[in-house]
Amino acid sequence: MKTTINERYEHSELTGKIIGCAMEVHRQMGNGFQEVVYQRALSIELNLQKLDHVRELEMPLKYKGEHVGTRRVDFFVEDKILLEIKAVKELEDVHLAQAINYLEAYGLEIGLLINFGNTSLQFKRVMKPG
């Protein structure tokens, strides 16, 4: 079985646990539901695994120090990992760019992009460009 932990990545153990939760949700539910259904199910699984998280956290966006709006992130896990989920047939570059933009906007190092819409769960670890 493929391991989801890679020590090269910061917070690898935590991201591995989150990916494991997503795999369990996908195994139980399969693909074909709306994103919000997976979001609710994943929140339940994160709770069962005792992973502290906030769902649909509204975070401020700034431009040159000035407030320009807000954005809701799907999950913020253990005050460390930004988690964006999708329910699309295939992840596209625009989804990855969105996740990277959120990391930069919020000063975070690591995020996860998880797609429940494919027949196999897709996930990508996302890191803020150095």
C-alpha cells in the first residue's frame, strides 16, 4: 500500500492523517456527490480521528496591507494545514493555482488539494513557493 507520509515535507505526518481521512470518506461514499456532501463527511471523519479543524473558515484578503475582501477556505486543520476540496472529474492547473494563492495570501507553508470527484481519490500536497 502506498504511504501518504513523506518526511521531506513539513507536517508530513499530519497531512498523511488528513489524506487517510479523505481516503476513508471516498472509500465509503465513492464519487458523484456535490462538494458540500464530501465536506460534511470529511468533517465527521476528521472529528473521529481527533483532528482539530475549522470548516469554511472566512479569512481576510489584503492587498498591500489594505483589506480587499474575504475568502472561505474549505478547512483549516490543526492551525497548520489549509485544505481545499473539490468534486470534479479531474484536478486542473487552476485548482492548484488557487490553493497556492491561498497559501501565499494567508502566510501558510503547506496545504492539501483533495478531489473526491474521480473514481480514485486524487490529492496533492501544496507548498508555498520558496
